[in-house]
Amino acid sequence: MYSNRLKGMSVSSIDDLSKLPFTTRWDLLSAYPYGALAVSLSDVCLMLSSSGTTGSPILTFYTEADYKLWMERLVRNLKLVGIGKGDVFTNTSNQGMFTGRGYSEAASLAGAASIPVGPASPEKHLKLMVELGVTSFHAIPSFALKMANVARDSGLADKLRLRKAVIGAETWSESTRRRIEESLNVDAYDNYGVAELGGPGIAIECSEKEGMHVWADHYLIEVVDPETGERVSEGEEGELVVTTLTREAMPLIRYRTGDIVKLLPSDCSCGLETPKISRVKGRIDEMVKVRGISLYPKIIEEVASSMPELTGEFQIVLSGIDDITVKVEVKKWVKDVDRVVSELKRRIKELTLLSVAVEPVEEGGIVHQGKAKRVVDLRQL
Ligand code: ZN
């Protein structure tokens, strides 16, 4: 993939990095299946894929050395948030080609008793957690939220012995975090990964929960203006661009992740000195422009999960020329749905300046395949 593109270019210092072209998702899609593989296929020990929230999957390859370093980074993640010996850990992630599976083995390596449960209903996961005395888990936020709602409504919360959770692979707001933490009585940490770049194990929050530490011995990060590609200053929003430093099977140079973050000051009260990034605000391809206003789904999530009458699950449907409908799940016990709907409209208007239609659906009525699809665009443009 790179041999032609980088022909004649030379790099002699880290400052020269900006002379090199970006790598995009499109490059990887066109390189399918093996164009982005930088070693012989016989040196590959594992192939996984991006969970494909949009369109075709992108493969990600590991040599034995890549796999070993991946596990090392995930063990670091777990230890940083305090998961290790003495813990009973469940991985609620799909154990197929989704890179979230890495946490199952990493938890064993970190000293925990690991249970790779994989996909099951929130009820089944919670039952197992109670029966087996589970203390920690890994999940995507939309699933953790489902478990939180079930635990609260079924009274199971008091029987759980959870302490820590590692959550990631989708954008999630602080109000979703509060709901997960309060309902499951757990300390929940955000972590960042991208399948194409090797999966989770790029960055994670420490106990301060003020941004994520980047494992800079494996990943070099830049934050750029998505329009111009120029680097933005610390504290300014931009697109996260990542260069892998240690991957053998699939090294990527200046990969445009599509995720909007800020570069934060690297000094942290936890004592770790690594580059830090903010939690992800949203994906560039998820941002919708409605009546001239830029809207990230996260802001709707923030509102939806701050209201106890709603499950926090939602979907934004765009239709007509510029009509926006927010679908939300209303909890079973709610009687005055109309009041909840007008309150939600009011809060959305206050935060986004947009008047939206709200369509209440029953609990469990919004279903996603794998990762949550937050925006459905049916507009005739
Ligand atoms: Zn820290």
C-alpha cells in the first residue's frame, strides 16, 4: 500500500512527519484484503476486523510480536484502572473478529480470573455476574447502559459485587457514565482503540478521569484540522491522527481516525507523563448538519441519559429536507409520556438551539447490530 505512495520521500526527524501523506479509511478499504499487509501472510498469527458501523469491514493483522505487544498494552490498561489479581472479570464483547475480544486474554495475563462470556442478553450477563461474584468487566457503552437499566429496574444492583469497568469503542457522555456507575455501583473508565490500529490499547483514562493517557511508546498522535490537515494547538478540537510505531503486520502512517478530540497538557496528577487526549466528542462522519447547525449525537445522548424516565438509548432520524426526529426509549413504568417528551424537547432546544420532533418508543424498541448506529439519514439531498 505504501511502496508507491512513499517513493522518493525521506524522513530524518519527527518534524518531517507532517511531510508524509495521511492514510485514510478509504485507502484501507481499497487495499482489501491483503494490500495493507506489510509482512508475508505466513508471519501473521491473527486477523480481526473493524466492527464496521459503516459499510465494509477493514481487516487488521497481527504477527506474534504484534499480538504480544497488544496484550502488554491491554494489561497496562487493566492495571492502570486497578483490575488484576483477585478480580473476577467478564468480557461482554463479541469474541469473534471484534478486537474487544483482546480483553479476555489480557485479563488472565493481568492476574484476574477471566470469563469470555461474549454476546448474551443484559439479564444473562447480570445473572452470571451475581452468581460468579464478578468484580470487573469490559463492555461497549450502549451495552453497559442496558445492563445498568436492567440492574436498576430489577433490583439486581444490590446483589452485584462490581468494582471496575473498562468501557469503549463508541462515543459516550458523562451522563451515561454516571448512570452506569450509579446503577451498577462500579467505577467506569473510558478507553480508546481503533481496530485498524490494533484494537483497544491506544489510550485509557487514569483515576483522575480527565482525559486519556496515550501509550506513546507504541503510537504517535497528532490532532489536525479536519478541513486543512494542519495541526491544531493544545486544547483545540480536531481529528485524531495516529502513526503506529511498533506494529509489524500492519503499520499505518498518519492514519485519520475520524474521531474528534483535543490534545491536553501531558502533566497529570496521577504522576504518569504521557501525551493525553480528551475523551472522543464524536466521529466526523456522525456529525450532522441540520438547518446550518452542527450536531454530534453525543449531545443528544447526554440529555437522554440524564433523564431517569428514559433508558438513555436513542437514535436520530433525519428526513425530508431538514427534519430531525429523536427516537428515545421510555421506561416501562412511565405514565405521563407526553410530559417526558416535552421536557426532552425543551432540553434539546436549550443545548442545541434545534427544535426537534421526539418519537417515544417502548423500552428495548431501538435495536442495533453490534455497535450503536446513532444517526439514520433519510434526507433527500
Ligand atoms: Zn493520569
